[in-house]
Amino acid sequence: MVASNFRGNEAGIVYMSRRDWDKGKTRRASMERAKRILGYDPKTRMDVGLPAMHRWFRENWENIQKSASF
């Protein structure tokens, strides 16, 4: 099925069946694996970083809307 002109997308959207690896309903993130493979080493705790990110988005939302299309 193709949905045409979705929010200005002239190419349309093609809906396809899920691939085998997309059929899992749960995801299990691993900080240890992210660190080992990607070198990811967060310095900010989630309970501090998430509210800070939310605050930044609220404070900058007007500029975000000017520079992005949703």
C-alpha cells in the first residue's frame, strides 16, 4: 500500500511487511555492550540528563520549529 503526499512527501510512503529481525516485541539495551562496541561512556545520570534535555527542548522549541519541519 502506498500513502501519497504525506505531509508534503511527494514520493509517498510504501508500507512493507516486517523483516525477520523486526518481529521481536522487546528490546534489551546493554550499556556494557554499547561501551564495548561503541566506546559509549555516559557521564550524566539519566535522572539528571533527561529533565535537562526536556528543559532545553522547551526553552528552544521556537527555534526548533523554525528550523525543522514536522
